Amino acid sequence: MGPDRVLITRPEPGASETAARVADLGCFPILAPFLEIRPTRVRLPSVSQIAAILLASGSAVAPLPAAYHAFRR
């Protein structure tokens, strides 16, 4: 029997890095991303009008305007 197979549904950026780590552990990575990461234009309220920011992925941080990167309450 061959190496254990690991299904990786993470999109790029990051999927290839995860696959390399899985391979280093002696497993066989299978890349099948369920999503495609791409920025979209939205109208955001000013930082002063926000009580909290919840991001589902680290990939969501970079496209945010700089004022949101330093958000602290």
C-alpha cells in the first residue's frame, strides 16, 4: 500500500505550501481547492464606525485598506 493520501481543499496562495508540508510528512497530497481567492470592491464604513472586524481567512487581510490593518479597540 502507498503513502496515506491527504485531501487539501485550501486555495492558493497557501495550497502548494501546505501540500509540500504534507509530502514532507510522508503523505501524498491531493490538491482540490474549493475556492478561488480574489479581491472584490466594496464600500467599507470608516474605522470609527466599526466595533469589530472578523476575517475568515488570513488572505482577507492584505486587500483591506491600511486603516483597517491597525484596527484596535
